Amino acid sequence: MTTPDTPGPDLAIRRRFAVAAFRARRRYPGPAGTVLARELLAWADFGYRLGADRPLMALVDDLLATTDAIAA
């Protein structure tokens, strides 16, 4: 008998990662921002299965704590 997949992160966590990915692209234009954004979105989709990753969560917190990426 197989065990069910681990439930995905709740909507609030996925939203935090999506907003952080958007801000990463704005703060770090070019390839660096693109790679960061992709990693953040991939972690929101699959990485939660590996447990909390402190450096990644610190990055999300840093991106969400600043408003420099919001200015248009």
C-alpha cells in the first residue's frame, strides 16, 4: 500500500513565495533575479517536502520586508 503524498503548503505560504519571486525579479534584474524567482516558485511547489530551509526562508523574509521592489 502506498502512502499519500505530503499535503502541499497552504495558500498563504505559496502566496509569500510568489510575492517574493516577483520582488526578486524586480530587485535583481537579469539572470540573477530570474534564477532566484524560479527557485522560489519551485520551492513553493515541491521544496516543502524537504522541510524548512533556513537560508531560503531568510531570503523570502528579506524580500518581503523591503518595499524597494514595489516602486514602479
